[in-house]
Amino acid sequence: MSLLLHLLYRSYRIITWSTYFTKRRFTVVGQGVLGAVLVALVTAMDVDGAVGYQAVIPLGAVLLIAFVFSLRFRARFEVERKLPRVVTAGQAFHYRVAVKNLTRQPQAGLTLIEDLADPRPTFKQWKEFKLDEDKHVRPFRFERRNFRSPFKMATVKEGEMPTLRRDERGELTMELTPLRRGVVQFTGVTLARPDPLGIYRALCKQPLPQALVVLPRRYPLPPIALPGGMKYQQGGVAMASNIGQSEEFVSLREYRRGDPPRHIHWRSWAKAGKPIVKEFEDEFFVRHALVLDTFTPRPFSDVFEEAVSVAASFACTVLTQESLLDLLFVGPEAFCFTAGRGLAHADQMLEILASVRPCGEQPFALLETLVVNHANTVSGCICVMLAWDDTRKKFIEKLKLLSLPLLVIVVRPAGETQPLDPGPMSDAPERFHVLEIGRIEEQLAKLR
């Protein structure tokens, strides 16, 4: 079995490399000519019964001439790529690329191709993906098989360059579609020029490494009443802009734009000769916990990706309500990130969610311990779960015993429409919601 998998993996790498090479080197016309040569070679095996062999020599000569012309392409360019800081998975966007011709001859008919990091997985990653797919997808059930590679991060359309004279600088607009959250790694750009026959392209590669962060997809949420209210926080949270019900004096500091005049310390201003204000800590404010379930044995799970998107949607919503948000999840270890009210922004929380990975090695009890130890500091808890089994029901039941207001979201695969028993959430069914892949946006719109 191991030998067979290695052979299949090698075949996969050869086929993907051949496809990549063909699309880069041959124009659409060239791909047609190449296909005709292959067909002619196959039919040439039967010399007596077919005449296809007669086309092999002229078609091969055309390809050879096109290849020879491509050897004359010698050029130097200066390239600058202008990327946004972050983008969102699934949403195509445009960006600009500036190219300067550093050669004496004018350059015309150029096509710009973005070079991304090799998306092909290692043997271990490929093996995990194939074994998982074979385990969870029934044979001949094509509607449930994912034909899109889970390793490819983005697709970029080729761009047509305007004619560049000597030392002339030109710009073109490129379109990139991020396929999933994470980081898109650019290694460089390639400028391609076809031969006079329009069959084979000569390539000029320019190294231009760059990275682009892709945030999780977000869904619009209706106005919902999140669980919990203001809660006393021992020691409070120091902020420049205070919105709490009770404030405790901490220290003096220099005036910053936006500080309320009532906080000015007039005696210190008189001594220092510049505005001095009093700094306070809030002791009563709303603080929510957003618990993301990362425990799944599947290394590439659509349910997990949608759960991250749902968590990102709640993160954006909670952080607009002038409250604190603690993101709790387990990766290689237990993590707790706090954002809101001057500590961090929504974009920073989304960047953290862009890098979350499934956790298959750690026990679920690690997440339970993390949340229980955090329960006395939060006003309410939003739990995004990947399943609704006995382990997760006991976890929710333990949180309810701590009198912690809960909102439970369960994400499950498409096609599973059988109602789930709310279990420990039976006393508050309006706080228990099941989301099915393919209908998540529609079902989230019904939250109240």
C-alpha cells in the first residue's frame, strides 16, 4: 500500500507539473497544435490503417520553429507589485503591477504571469488528504467529492502589458481570487512573449517575493442580543477612552487628542507647563468569550473552515458593540486572544483566525479547562462547535452549571437535515442553532 501511494503521488506531481508547464509555455493555439501532435503520434502507430503519421513531421516542425524563435528573447525589467494589506477568502480583487523596460529595444506583446509558491503538498499531506477523502466520501458519489485542491491558495489571471519603449514604465491591473484563508506567497513575476507564429512563449522571470494575508470569509449577521451583560472586572482594563459604569483612578499622563476635558489635572498642568490628564480603569463592562472548536480528526474539513468563518462573523459583530472579546481555541497549545476597546482591533482578530488549524492530537478536555478557568471573567459565551456529541454536550452542561449565559452554534456537513437534540440547551432552545454547509448565510440571517 505504501509503495502504491508513493507511485500515485509521483504520478500526481508529474501530471500537475506537465499541466503547469503547458499552460505557461504554450498559447491557446499552441496547446491545440501540441494536442494535434500527440493525436498524430498515437495514430502513427498504425501505419497501414491511418494517415495521422503524415501530420507528425509538419506539426513537429512548426513546434521546433516556434521554440527556436523563443530563444531570441532577452530582456530586463523592473517590477513593482502594489498589494493591499489583507483580503477576504472567496472575494476577487484587483491590484496594480508596474513594469519598467530596462532594455534598449521596445517590448511589445508581453503577458504578465504571477508566480505563486508551489501549492503541491508533501507526500505526508497528500496521503492524509487522500486517506481522509476515501474514508468520508462514498465511491461514485461525485456530488460530495471535493475536486478542488485544498492546497491551492489563489488563482491569478494573466495580464496583457502595453508596449514599453526604452526606459518606459507601464502599469496593468491584475485580478486575484483567494480560494481560502491563510497566506498567499508570491515568489516573483514572469513576463511572457509569444513567437511570431503565436504558439510557444518565451519567459523572462523576475524575483519579487511578497506575502498577502487572506482573512476568513464572513457572513452578515442580523442584530442579535448576545448573552450576558456588564460584569465587574477586578482591576479593570486601562483604556484611553473609557465607557464603563465605574472608573478607578490609576495615574497621570500627557494629554492625547480626544481625552475629555473633565479628566484634565489642572495642578499638574500648571507645574509641567503642558496638559496633563488623569487615567482611569473601567471596572464594569461587557466581556464575551468566543469559543472555537478545533477538534476534528479530518485534516481538511469543510465543516472546520465554515466554523472559522462563523467565528469571524461573530468577532466582527461583537467588536462593534464597545465590548471586549476573548477568542479561545486550542492549537498546538491553548490560546486566548483579547480584542476590543483599545486592546486590539477586529482586523487583528481576523488575522489570528486566518491562521487557525484543525487540532487532532490534543484532547478536548484542554479546551474545556481553558474555558472553565476563564468563565468567571466573561459576561457570556458564544460557542461554535464542529459536532454535537456526548463530549461537547457535557462541556456545555458544565458551562451552564457555572451560570454562564450561552449561545451555541453547531456547524454540520451539507445534506444532514435530521434535527439535533439540544440536550443541555433544552431550557433555552432559542440559544441553540444548527448551521448546515451551503445554507449558513441563510440560517445565520434568522438568528435573533
